[in-house]
Amino acid sequence: MDFDADAALIIRDPALFTQKVISHFPAQHPEWEPLHGPVTYYNPYRDYTKMTVPEMGKHFGYAYQREVRIAFRSKTPLRGPLAPVFLKIGPITDFAELLPA
């Protein structure tokens, strides 16, 4: 319901999925470094010191999601807006299952 979606993608093999994303993205964008792991949930009015890695932080109101995230950080200052990136990481059936509503 949080995403107004009509399907869910269930990652059955998170280690394989993570390995595929982290190995394919830098091949196209070597100037970016990968970050991955559980999200740190914080109260922006009290816990702002917990958010040492902004890419991995999220408002504590979403803590029920128990999110694990893969993100990438540029090694150099950004110049201009970011564009979407599409990765080809092989058949989704190797690591995930699509569940329609």
C-alpha cells in the first residue's frame, strides 16, 4: 500500500541479487562506489547523528518496512542532474519471483 502497487517482487536469493547489481553497476559506472545493507531508521528531530551515511538512512516512521538497500555514491562531485540507469543482470527467475495482486 505504501507504493500504490499492484504486484510485489520477492527476492528469494538476496545475496545473488546483491552480487549481480553490485557487479554490473560499476562495470558501467566505475566512478561510483557501492553501499549495501540494512537501512538505519532515525528520528530527524532527535537522532540526526545516527545518519552518518545518508544513502542508508530513512525516517523512523518507515521502520516497519525493515528495508535493505543497495545504493551507489559518486567518488567525484556530481555535475548536472542524474539520469535513470537500467542494468541487465540476467534472468530474474535466478533470484526473484513476481507476485501479481
